[in-house]
Amino acid sequence: MQTSEKQGSGLVTSTSTADNTQNVSKVQVWLTPSQSEFIEFVLFYGASELSKSLKLVHDMALYHSDISINADEKRALFGVKCLWEGVEEI
């Protein structure tokens, strides 16, 4: 991962990808160091690659397994589905 002096600062300000940083949103969100690290990982690894990986793991567990799935496991698979769909939007 890349390192910089601002790494782990915890402040995220949304910007438009079509515009430069002159059009910074007024909404600021403070992140924990672990949240910031996760976002850096997603951006470093590539959102589309991570999304594809999560979808593959979900589909393998759900469709290519003979193991019965209980309620907790269904919720976990739904969480993975929500995560990959959220990452797709990045």
C-alpha cells in the first residue's frame, strides 16, 4: 500500500470523480483507523476485483456446496452480497 503523511488521518471528504478537488463536498465523515485502512485496501486492490472475488465466494458457498445452510450462515452470505454490491458502486 502507499504511505503518506496523511495516511490514517481519519477524515474523508467526498469529491466528484468528474471534477477536481475544487468541488469538495461539505459533508465530512471521521473514520476509525481500521475503516480508513479498509478503504485504502479496496482502492489499492481495485473495487471491481474485490467485488468479483466476494461474488465468487458467495456463489461457491451458496450454489456449489452440499452443506446445509442455517439462519446465521444465510445472514452472513447476505452480508457478503451487500458488501460486494456496495463495493461495485465505488
